[in-house]
Amino acid sequence: MNNLELCVFKNIFGIPCPGCGMTRAFIHVFQLDLKGAFYYHPLFWLVPIIFGIFLFRNKVPVFKRICQNNTVIFSLLGLFITVYVVRLITLFPTTAPMDFNTHSLGAAAIRWITTSLN
């Protein structure tokens, strides 16, 4: 793993956030590598759809209804959290993008605590 992490969450806590891998997924999409994109974040395709619906919610009546529907919103959140948990269980802590950031503030705190206890 390199020392530069774009994810603020991962830089602070050391563990990946639910969106970790999204940037790399879109890089693979732009390289026409859909397999790589799905590997780095399997919900990459959903982000532009959600963004488009949100962006045009005032112009398209059905998009406005979608944005106001709590069932849709909570279902999407549940989907992202479920995928996050599955990825943590199957890939954490050694496989990118779900690897542990040993250079994070959280990792430094753990090292400090463990050395203080010894």
C-alpha cells in the first residue's frame, strides 16, 4: 500500500469507508475495464444514476418522487452498508481497497497504546 490515501476516513481510522475503491472503480470504467471496476467497488454504476436522479429531481417529476421516498433512500443506504460489510468480511485487512492503513491516526494511536502498556 502506498502512503497516500485520498479517503479521509481511512486516513483517520485506518479502516476503509463504504465508498473506498470508488475512485479506482471509475478509473477502470474509463479504461473500459468493467471487471476491474466491479472489483474495486461493485456499486460504482449506481452512483451516476443516483447523482442524475438527484440533479434532475426538480425537472423530472418521477425523480422528485424517488428523492422524497424514504423507502428508496433507506434501501440504497442498506445496500451500500450490506456491500460494505460483505467487503470487510471478505477482503479486510489485507486486500486493497479494503486494506488497513498502517499510516493512519488510528494505527498510530493503537501503536502508542500498545507500547505504553508494555
